[in-house]
Amino acid sequence: MKELVNSSCSESPSKKKKDVGKHRVSGFDPKWMETFQWLLRTSAGMVCTVCRKHLVGAARAHPFVNEPSINYRLDAVSRHEKSSSHISCIEKEQTLRTGKTLPKIVCERADIEHWALEGCFRLMYQMLRQEVPHHTNYKGFLELMEDCGCKYFEALRVDSNTNYCSHRIIDELLAIINDSVLQPLLIDLQKSRAWSILIDESTDISVTQELAICVMFLNQHSKVETTFLDMVPVTNGKGETVTDAILQLLQRHDLSMKNLRSIASDGA
Ligand SMILES: [Zn+2]
């Protein structure tokens, strides 16, 4: 899935180049994405999605965590996978994801065919991009694709109770896609020399009051980017409530206020 999102974001493939000195060739190899399920390639380098999720404080000051690694060598990636902190994070993730959940299936390469699983993510990703209601339409689209010849989706029907179409599985697909899309943005924000928060209140269909949070930031190419960051539920629109919500958001995404230049809201 990570490679799906990466390819969908049209990142250009890395060009291999001769390493200096030794008889080794460096350069990002897309096959690593299959071998190392935790690996995510961003414009700033390679990161470990699992360590980024579980490491806190000073422990994050390592390549593949706060600092994306640009050491595009198999031995560097393997070394991270064998590190004690990474192994510990993998164990935490597995503990967190007990039972027959989708992340566990991804991590452990369980008994579902790769193509079927990737197809699920491709379908869900396109539904999100086209703003198609996913809970109600996912199963129907999956059946349509199977009717159109994508026979590998048969692998999803493990038994009468397991068909990878439940709301729980759909929510897990969403969570994984969200993580994969969010991580590169968070890295960009952490590296940005100047960024701002743009907020506006809205109410969803269940009449829950929410704060839509977008960010405007200077990217590594000194270009200004504006993008959606998160939706945060709030109990009211008071200044104190909104401030608390923003502070919690910064904490949750491990974002520093160091280079935060402004906060703009429609009511300000
Ligand atoms: Zn790791």
C-alpha cells in the first residue's frame, strides 16, 4: 500500500548511481517497499512508519525517524530493521494490533494474496480521491471489479465470516492510507522554515462541531504549499476551546511551534 500511495503521489523513481569507493551500487530500490513493510519513501528520504509511531522524545533523533535517511543502501535499511529500538517498536505495534487485523496481515505477510490486498488499497484510495461514500459503496465496487475480470479478489473471501468488506476493515484501510499520506506532510512541516495554521469551524452530518485545520508552509524548494491537515471535534467555538484543540493537535502530530508563524481563522 505504501508503494501504492507513493506511486499515486507520482514520486519520481530514484536514479541509481555508483557508490564512491567500494563495489556497491546505491540508490533507492522500489523492491525494498515489499521487503520492508515499515519503509516509507518521502521527498526528504526514507522513514520507518512504525518507529515514527512508537518512539518518543530523544529516541526519535535517529535516521528513519525524525531525520529521514538518505543513505539509500540495502545494508543501511537492513541495519535499521535489526536495531533493538526498531524491533521493540514492531513488538509494540503487534501488541497494539492483536487479533486478525489488516496491519498484522500486512506486517506478517499472512495468507492473503498480495495483489488482492493491493487492489483493496487502490480501490479505497481512488474512492477517497473521488469523494465516493466508502462504507456504503466499497463492497459493490469490489464486486464490480471482480466481475470485470479482477479474479484475484477471490482471495479476499477466506470464509463465510471473513471477506474483507466489513466496516472495521474499511476503517483500517482508511487509517493506513491516512498514515501513509500524513507522514510525508508532517516531515515537510517539521523541516519547514515557516508555516501557518488556517482553521475554520464546520458541522458534520451527525451535527458534531468540528475544526477543519489546514496548513500553509514553505516547502524545501521554497515554494508555498497549502494543504489539509486534520479535522478536530470541538464542543464549542470559544477561543479557549479552539486553542486547546490546536495545542493537542500539535502534540499529537509531534509538531513544534518553533517555526509556526501565524494562525488564521475566519472569525479572527
Ligand atoms: Zn523502525
